[in-house]
Amino acid sequence: MDILKFALRKLLGGIPLIIGVTFISFLLMVYYGPDLTWEKLGKNPTAQDIQEIRHELGYDQSFSKRYALYLKQLVTFDFGNSQVIDKKVSTILKETMPVSLHLIIPGFILGNVIAIALALFAAYHRGSWLDKLIMTGSVIGMSISFLIVIIAFQVFFCSSFGLDMFPVRGWEVYDASGAIIWSQYINYVTVPTLATVFVALGYNTRFYRAVLVEEMTKDHVRTAKAFGHTPTSLLFKSVLKNAMVPITTRVMFSIPLVVVSGSLLIESYFGIPGVGKVTYDAIIAGDQNILKAIVGLTAILFVLVLLLTDILYRVFDPRVELK
């Protein structure tokens, strides 16, 4: 019951954040975004033709009315039709979200699990050549642009200039019923996952190592070591368990960023028909209805992540109060 009350308070507290993010993004789209009027008109349009198109696109309505409609769409999850594709926005998102999840989840999980393992190893052997080697690799991963990594991995693994083992583009992983063909899935997801893990390891490993090294200096860890705890018990029970709050923060707060920016780069480059590819196409085409849906849903996702993060704090550390 306490958790339900806390969740309700947290969700209500997230409403100003959603309104603020959507208001600023909507303001920018309305006054600085592309105008599709002239793209939909033919040659030599009349004043009546222009007026009809602007009415069809909703451009003739006041800002307040358009924004109120946008908030109503967020509540009902009905964002109307795409301004470029002849399809409902909700249908487009329903078709593309599973693709993005299937694409991003393996790299997201592996990037965090491997980073925690490397950070534990580096923290336990801090100052040694192994620690320096792991940190050097992390710095290299952080220094290289994600786009450069994607291009390099595609050339090395997918082209005739490299191993030529995986498809260059596309996402043919579902059968006629929509079920995943696992052999095809592994074939298409491997290179994007490797690129995601390579970049994620750089940032994650350095952060997790810093958190773990700080935890290893605490009195309870020194006491456990003095009482003869094994290295495994020391690392997992005394260090990792007590470092889960900042680690959870890092993992959870990276979810919206990975879903939006990570999938956008990978999907647009590999031609994968997920949310990122749809967002990229909407930016290029000026499809405001899709962009409004993506921005609004991302803000809602961020609020849900905040809620779940606070609950997980209590799971890993009972001393944390739900306020």
C-alpha cells in the first residue's frame, strides 16, 4: 500500500516535468519547425488551396489550442495520422517499438553486465597493470564517436573489405506470423550489439570502477577483509551490494537515452525499421505528429524510470525511505 501511494505521488510529481518538456519541444516545432504546406501543394496554388492545406495540417489553429490538443493526445495515446505516411502514428509506433526493443536490449544488458564485471576486477586490482589496461580500454571506448564505431564495425564485419559475415543492412528476422526467427535475429543483431557494447563499456566501466573503489575504502569492507572474507564474498556481498544505488541510477537513467539516441543512430545507419529510424525520417521530412509522439512518450518514460529507480533504491538498500 505504501508503494502504491508513493508511486501515485511520484507520477503526479512528474506531471510538471512532462508539461515542461512537451511545452518547450512543441514551441520549437511550431515556430522553428518545417512547414509542410508548400510540399503538399501543387504548382500555382490558389489562396483557397493554401488555406485548405493549412487547415488540414492544423496550422490555422492558435498555439494554445494546438498545445491543448497535444496534451489530450498524450493522455489518450492517440496522436492522429502521420503527416507524411498514410498511417496512424499509434500504429507506426506499435509496429516499430518491438523492433527497437529487440535491437537494443542485448547490447544494453551486455554493456552493463560486462562493465560491472570489468569494474569489479579493476577495482580489486586497482593500481596494477590489469587495472591500467582496463582503464586504457575504457578511455579509448569513450574517445571514439558512436557513429565512427558503427561505420568501422559495419566495414569490418559486414563488407567484403573485412570478414563479410553479417548483413550490411535490413532487419529480416520475423516470419509471416510475426514470430522471431532466432537464427536470422542473431545474424542481424550481432554487429549493432557489438557496436553498442564497445561504446557502452568505455563510459560504464569507468563510472562503475569509481563507485566500487570508493566503496572498497569504507570501514565495513576493511572489517570484512580483516575477518578473513574471501575475495568473492568481499566483492559481491560487501562491495557490489552496497554500491547498487549509484549503479542502479546509472543503468536506469541511461534507458531513455539509449532508446532514443542509440536506436536512432544504429537504425538509421543499418536501415532497421524501428522507432529510431522512424524518428530520423520524421526529422528529415518534418513530420511533427510523429515527433510530438516521440518527445511526449520519452518524457513519460523518463518519469516512469524515476519512479522505478526510487523503488529499486529501497530494494537494494532498506535504509532508503520512499518519500
